[in-house]
Amino acid sequence: MCNDYRLMVDAASIAKDFADLKIKIRFGEGIPNLEPREDIKITDVGPIVRTIDGIPDEAELVQRRWSWPGPNKRPVYNFRSEGREFTSNRCLIIADGFYEFTEPKDPKKKRKDKWLFTKRGEPIFCIAGIWREMPEVGQAFTMLTMGPGPDIAPYHDRQIVILERDAWADWLNPAVLARTLIKPLSTGALSVEQVG
């Protein structure tokens, strides 16, 4: 499951990508200083886009913690989407890459092999997420997961929900059924390379 992702673009570039889709981004907490980050890990702060007061065409970009403490105190960083409908607190998690790890091909290696997935032809993509207010940590988000699509299946038996660009606005609109938006990308939509 995804426990590490990447974002190397700035807030202005993100706002432009959303403006191209007629989604107006506001910065109610100020424009975040998004330093290029190769690794955003569980409990780190990362940028999300969410609606303002539930109005689908009014969105804000804020930075929030990735994961909240579960009942067993372990971080909830991934959340199964199957059989659930998300009618509130949807968010878009902005990334330009994510990592999966596999057992090393070389038996002498102690560390797992690290694979970087990016979306072909797109500078950023959005992962379907939800956010919550938690007494212990404040507001935090988690990534939704589903069964693997064709590009992920050789590497993992689950994957994060990556939304097509034309579904970003729909994800922010709770009137659009989540199950109509949660689906694997087509074969070849993701590039993969071994890193690290």
C-alpha cells in the first residue's frame, strides 16, 4: 500500500492546473510554501484540495497531516473504498509520483526494491482522499484504496485511487456518487521506474 509519495511542483503550478479545469483554488490560510519533496511519508504534512463549506466549485488548498490515529493507535494512512460511499469530507491529494515496494530481486539485498509510479503526460495527478478532524492531531487526511489496476498489479495487490483529470471536480462534489469515480486507470496510464 502507498506509504510514501512525491510532489515536486509549487503552489502556483497546482493552482494553474486546477484553473484549467475551471476549479478556482483559494488560499484561505495563505499560499503554502511547497518545497519540492521526493518523499512525503505517513504523519508528514502534505497539500490537499477540498471544498469550502461543501460548495463544489469553491475549493481551497491547505496543508494537512497524512494519517490519523486509528482505534489501535496505528496511523490510518490508507482506507478501503469498497462498499463505501463518501458523502462528505472528500479531498484531492496532490502528487506527481508515488512509491510501491517489493521484495528485492537480489537475495543479498536487505532493503526492498523501490518503484516510482508517475502519470504519463501529466505534471501532477490527484489521489481520492477523505479528511477528518481528530482530537489528537487536528485535521488529517487518508488515501482511498481499491484493487490493483493493470499497471500496479505486478507490484502490489492493492492500489491508491488515482482520479482521471476530468473527475477532480466530481470528486469534490458529494452529490456525485463515489463509486462512479473509483476505478482503475487504463493500461499504460502509469509509468514505473526503479529508484533508490
